[in-house]
Amino acid sequence: NQMILLKRRPVGMPTEADFELSERSTAGLADGEALVKTLYLSLDPYMRGIMDEKDSYLPPVKLGEAMRGHVVGIVVESRSATLVPGDHVHGMGGWQHYNVATAAGTWRKIDPALAPLPAWLGPLGLPGWTAYIGLMDLASPKPGETVVVSSAAGAVGTVAGQLARIAGCRVVGIAGGPDKCRYVVDEVGFDACVDYKAGNLIGDLAKATPDGIDINFENVGGAVLDAVWPRMNRYSRAVVSGLIAQYNQTAPSLGPDWSTLLRNRINVRGFIISDHVAEIPNAVRQVATLLREGKIRTRDDVVDGLDKASSAFIGMLNGKNFGKLMVRLAGA
Ligand code: NDP
């Protein structure tokens, strides 16, 4: 079983030398277990956190262990009553060709007729759950409100912004570079997008949000959050989904200006999707319907071959991915 291991813990931005391609045999199946062949492997920002020794909100990967990640695969052997060969499944596995799905694990059957396999790592997977629950359940968007979404061209951001549009809000994205901004407005349908790399983030954001900001869906932190924060309206809400600008930081950073939070009674809500497992089926149903009706549009960024996983992951931390990043393995 070919796999990619965590070889050493990165300091700052990970490098290829932190990963190692390795080959290990898989133990036989116990009762209740199934062998899953990986078709698609998701690459996600939280993986930077589990490369560190200290707990992020998830336990760290041990040195010499396979990197963890969500997988879409097909059951090829089974001693389970519920998973039979040929079933397509989604679950938490490793960066490897084969994973063992256990009864206690996170594996669930997926229906490729409802949406193509990559969608189960995008709008119907972790990014979609995060967008739907973070926006709809935790931020309660109302028609006419202004919603700002950072990392707007990304897997979570595109879905969050489109859900806000569907809820009748004016949606402003923040993304890196003119191509991503054009995509966010012209193809995904945001009302505006601010390129934070263009050099005038504060002024450009002010122009794009003349009535201030009612909901901030935060994916980035750092300078992007600093620019958003002073524009937050009275009774506005901020959901802090991620802080990718800080994931490779080696020194502590200055936080937002909390006096604005006090003055404008901003309700800030940090959340981790694993606390909301019971709401996931509803999120999948809602987003699947919107996908089928063509009301949500997403973009996949697919790289071929497990050996490309570590370089693609490092690329994502540098903004090189454009859409939901995943690895396609042989046979997908
Ligand atoms: P994306 O598809 O958005 O990919 C990551 C993007 O982050 C890059 O393409 C890049 O876009 C942007 N980025 C990287 N570094 C910086 C920086 N220094 N400043 C600004 N932007 C940067 O990934 P996801 O959609 O999967 O994840 C988005 C966020 O959601 C992450 O913060 C992630 O941790 C969070 N998340 C949270 C969950 C939860 O349970 N709370 C669950 C899942 C995701 P650009 O080119 O625009 O800079």
C-alpha cells in the first residue's frame, strides 16, 4: 500500500522534505471492516495544523505515520454487513491507496448518482458542510444584508458566498489576484470581489461595502481580517471558520481591535465542523438540491497521482490551488 508519511514537523511553511513516499502492507480485514480503494484524496488547510506537535483542534499526526485526510473511494473487499464491494464511500483515511473502513470510523456511503465523486469532497464534503452550517445555521443571513467572504475563490468560500446570494444578501468576496476575483464575480455570481494582493485592500473593501458589513465569514485572518473588522456594522455577526494566513506563522500576531466588537455588539462565533455532525445530513441535502438545480457552481482542482499530494498541498498554502483541491488516484 503506497502512502505519504509525515517525516518531520515543519517550521513555518511545509516543504517536500517534511513528507515521505513509502510502501507498507495492509493487515487482513477483521469482522465488520472493509477495504476501500482511494479514488480521490482531499487536500485541506487543516492538515497544516495536524503536522504540528501541539494539538490544533485535531490530534497531531505522529512522525512516521501516514498523513490523514478525507477520501472518496470504492469498497473492494468487505467483511462488513453494511459496506459491500462496489459501494462508493466517503470517510477519514490516509494519504494512501487503500484504507480500512471500520464500523467505528467515519465512513459513510455516498451516491454518485446524486453528484459526481469530486463533489463529495467539495460542496457535499467538509467544505460544503462548513459553508452551509457556518453561514446558514450560525450567521443567519437576512435578505439585503452585506456578507463578506474571505478566500472567496476557495472550496468553502465559493459555497458560502453562493448560499448568501441565494439567501438574498449582497455578497463581497476577498481573494488573491485578478483571475480568482473575476471567477468569483463572473462565474460564481458574487456581487463584487476585492483582490487583497492589489495593494489597496482597505480602500477597495470600503468601496465594495458602502453600507458596511453585516456578516463576515472569515477564512483567512491576518491583514484580511484587520481590513474587514473596522467595517463591521452594529449587530453584525462574524463566523470564524479559518485563519489560513496564520497557519504557517512562527511568531504570535496582533489580534483584531476588540473595541469595535464591544461598541457594535458583534456576535463572533468560532466553530469546528465536528461539533455539528448531526446537522451534516441536512447540509448535504440542501446543497445537493441546489447543485442539482444548477444554483450552486463549484470548481475542482484535480492533480493526478499520490506522489503529487505533498507538492499540491504546499501549493494550496501558497494560493496555487484554484477550486477544491484533490488528488485523483489511478482507477478513479
Ligand atoms: P481553499 O480552497 O480556500 O484554499 C486555500 C486558499 O487560502 C488559497 O487558495 C489562498 O487563496 C488562501 N490563502 C492562503 N494563504 C493566504 C494568506 N496568507 N492570506 C490570504 N489568503 C490566503 O481552502 P478551503 O476552502 O478548504 O478552506 C478555507 C478555510 O476554511 C481555511 O481557513 C480552513 O481552515 C477553513 N475550514 C474550517 C473548517 C471548520 O470546521 N472551522 C472546516 C473546513 C475548512 P488566495 O489565492 O485567494 O490567497
